[in-house]
Amino acid sequence: MSQAIALVTGGSRGLGRNAALHLARQGTGIVLTYLSRADEAAAAVAEIEALGGKAAALQLDTGDTAQFAAFKDQLSDTLQTVWGRDSFDFLVNNAGMGIHVTFAETSEDQFDALVNVHLKGVFFLTQRLLPLIADGGRILNVSSGLARFSLPGYAAYGTMKGAVEALTRYMAKELGPRGIAVNVIAPGAIETDFGGGAVRDNPDANAFVAGVTAMGRAGLPDDIGGTIASLLLGDNQWMTGQRIEVSGGMYL
């Protein structure tokens, strides 16, 4: 049986990198995308290779649909060159960026930037890559706890993630005949560099999160990376169209 291969967008840093490492440790080949930091991407590839795995890094701005056709061709070439395959098994739509601004002060440019990366990019990149996703594969979209609970400053971001959750159900419905399971994971507040690293680096923010979380602490990258690996590699192919929140019980 050929090695399973995962494409992780935004896989050079943060939760994407953590997920890629968890998958690689369990024998999955990794293609990760990065926006601008080629050095971070190369370091992630080197770390996977040090584990004995195979990995490749491709540059992609997931907010720019004009790049998607060329990216598909580049991905196809990479799959052939590195793995001798013309398809991959798992797509993790992880790439993202955050904007913290009140509803009243959100500009149209800020709104559009979030739409392009978190919604339009997920929609049309997945659409473009459908011919390369193996039948029986799995797609995992990344949402946020902020699609369920509301915190000031995240109106636009939470709106995009709510849309991704609806999109996930439609994708699951239409790709079901190919045996492709599509689910969405919704992380809570995690200690990463996301949003300027507030949860990780600001003691007050970290304590606030811990205080509203059933498990009594903020999340760690391994909490999410491990869950992503289990959702893709575990015996749960019959689960599709579902939202899985991994927040330690934030705002229950």
C-alpha cells in the first residue's frame, strides 16, 4: 500500500506545522504550503525528514485564487517526483490570519482580506484540487470556537469561520459519492503566535482563557495537532459533515 499523503495549507508555522509533524510521525507524507517565510517552511521540512519522513514545501497565497491553477500543476509535479503518485489523500485547509477589530470599526478591506483567505480561498482551492484528491480521502477544514461563542473584536473572523462550517456540510454532501469524508475542526484559544501571540505571551489573556475553560488552561498546539492526526488517520471514515470543537470546554 502506498504511503498516505497530506496537504496542509499554512503548514510552515503554528497549528499547521504541529499537525504536519503529528501526521509525519505516524508515517504520512507531507506537502505544506507557506506564504512568505521560505526559511520556516524549509525548517519544517527538515524536521519531518529528520523523523524519517518525506515532505515538500510549496509557496501559496491561499487568498489569491489566481495562483490556484499553477499551484495545482506544481503540486501534481511534486506528488509524482517525491512519491510517484498522481493523487493525495488528506487536505487540511488550515492557512489563516486574524484581525482583531470591533464590528463598528471593521473596514471593507479588512473584511475582504478575511473572506479571501478563510472562505473564498478554502472554497476554490478545494474545488481546484478535487481531481488530485484520492477517492476515499478526507478533507478537514479549520474553523474556530469563535463561530460558536462571541468575543468583542472577532465579528468578521467569526463570521468567516461560521461560513466555513456551513461549507463543510455542503462539501460532505457532494463529495460523499466519492467516499471523501469532510469535517471541520474548531480550535479554542491556543498558545501560538496567532493574533500576535496574545494567548501564549500575555499572562492576563492566558489566565482569562483558563478561567472560562472547563479543563482549566489554554490550549497547546499539540492538543490540536494530535486531534487533526487522529481525525485523518483514525477509524472514523463514517463520520462526515461534522463540527469537532477542540477547546478544552471553553464557554460551556
